[in-house]
Amino acid sequence: MMINRRSIPVGTIILTVVVLLGLVTMILRYIYGLGATTNMSDGRAWGLWISFDLYCGVALAAGGFTLAGIVYIFGREKYHTVARPAILTAFLGYTLVILALLVDLGEPWYIWRFLFNWNIHSPLFEVSVCVMTYTLVLALEFSPAVFERLSNLDFPVIRRFNWRIPLRVIRTIQIPLVIAGIVLSTLHQSSLGSMLLMMPETLHPLWYTPILPILFLFSAVAVGPAMVMFESTLSSRVFGHKLGLDVMSGLGKATAYVLGLYLLLKIVDLLARGDLALVATAYPQNLLWWGEIVIGVILPIIFFSMPSVRKSRTMLFWSAVLVVLGLVFNRFNVSMLALEIRPGFTYIPHWMEFAISAALVADAMLVIFLAHRLLPMHEEEEAAAESG
């Protein structure tokens, strides 16, 4: 029997290869230790895994709590169709952050010890508790999609269970779950900035500020809707679920307001600390600062404020891409590029560091692909499942 070579999309094959390469790299890390898979040294506090997998990964998963709050707390039902994909993306983001930490930690088999050895004065302890708890909350928030699918399967073993019972239970506690998710996200998004407050002599003054936790929170809130626009546009091209233009336009307009407030906080903070002149004189760090501000803040504010842009799906998509790139730029600045390195040391990430990070992203994309294929991911599919 001949095999239809087109039955599996090329993109899926590529993602699978990337995941397998990352899996092999992870195995090598556990066999031979960190030294064989990373170029980290005592001269650099953090490397690619912390900057990308943790600092960027947590922030880019902010669409879960922002969209859940918009839909279930503020009652903006027109955004309901993107709430479930946003929650799934957030859940995958936090799950992959945990997996990345299991690779990055020197002795990952001790990751559980923070549960029994509380250091309430440590921002990292707060981040650990909130990430663990919020991952569970996200799993519960997304579970209705799984229960809806299970309740409509015809397999004899699965049909023995009444999946409508846990579905009703989750829907009964949905609002408390959303509130818990918002509280937890607010805590740990800001606490990632609090961790950097312990580095006053290491982080450059352009970024080091007592309000860094607040800036972290506002930038995460801003990137949440942008990530939803970014992901929804890509999924519409792959799966045909086209997001309403009014929804994308509304998200873009809201993003512009949050970015404007974020920019105002940045400027006022520099003025209050007497460091505003550094944006012109602190070469080359000022180029990094201007890069993240122009790419991720100023240009998106201009574009999202233009009615012609908000009427174009393509322009909205690329404006959202700028916000995402700006957020990634900022997180790399504060956690790597703007951190001093000890004299005599250099750091260029090992190819295995890139391989593992790429594998985590590819893994998330494959799960999202399967979810769109197998689960009711949008409002109209949920209604169909109810009527079925």
C-alpha cells in the first residue's frame, strides 16, 4: 500500500524533528551535566534559558489572565471566542517554563524542596509557588474543552463516565478560578522584576529601578492582547478560525493604552531618579534601551492609534508582532544584555541551549495544533458541543 506523503503537513514534520533534537539534547544534559550543554560560567549570572524560557516565557503567557479577566470579570463577551485559545497558550507556556527549569537547575531533583522549606523573604519562592499554583488553575480553566470533547466521544470505555458532572463543577467555580488566576499572575509577573532588585550593582541604571516589578506587570498586561492577535492570526491561516476584525481592533486599541501608561511610567521613573540623560549618553546600553522602546512601545502605540491600521488584519498582526518583539527585547536586556559580566569572562550560548529552547517552543506549537484538531477551541464549537 502506498503512503500519501502529503497526509502529514511539512510544518508538523519540522516541528517534530526540532522536538526530537531537543529531547536528545535534554538526555545528554542529564547524562553529562550542565557543563556539556551550556556555555555558562561563574562570570555570568544567567544565560539563554533563564532569559528566554523563564523571563520571556512567563510574560508571553500573560494572554491567559488578561483575556480571562476581560471576558469573565469585565463581561466583554465579544472576546469570548479567543479566551480559550489564550488560556491554552498560557497553560502550555507555564508548563514549558517548568520543564525548562528542570533542565536549567543544577540539581533538578530537588525542585520540590521549596514546598517544605519556605523562604518567605525570597521573590523566587513567591514565583515558584505562584507558577505552580497558576499552572494548576490554568489546567482547570481549560478543562471544560477536554470534558466537552470526552462527553461527545463514542468509545465504550469513555462513555461509561458522565463527563457533564466535572464540566458543571468547573463552570460553577469558573469565576473564582479566573480571580485566582489574575491574583497569582499579578504576583509572579511582578515578582520576576523583584528578583532583579537584588542586583543593584549588576543591572544597568537604565533598567534598575524600585518600580521594576510594576513595569514588569504592565509590560506583561500589554503583551497579553498582542499575543492573542499574533496567535489568532496564525491559527486562522492554518485552521480557518478567522478572528473578527472588531475583536482584533479592540485588542489593539486596549494595547495602545496600556503601552502608553507603561511608557509614561518609564519616563517619569528616569526623571525621578535623575537618570534620563542616560538614554543619550550611556553608550552602548542606551541603544538597547531605545531598541526595546521604539520597537515594542512607540511604534505599536502609533500604529494601534491609527484607524486605518485597526481596519487591517495584516497591519494589526504586524503591530502585535512589534509588541511581542519589544517584550522579548526588554526581558533579554534586564536578564542578560544589561547585566554586567565579570572581567575576563564571555558568554555565547551553546547550540544545545538553542536546541532545547527551540524544542520547547515547537512542542507547544504541536500541542496547539492537536488541540485545534481535536478539541472545541472556540465559542461556536462549545455551543455545538452543548447542543450535541
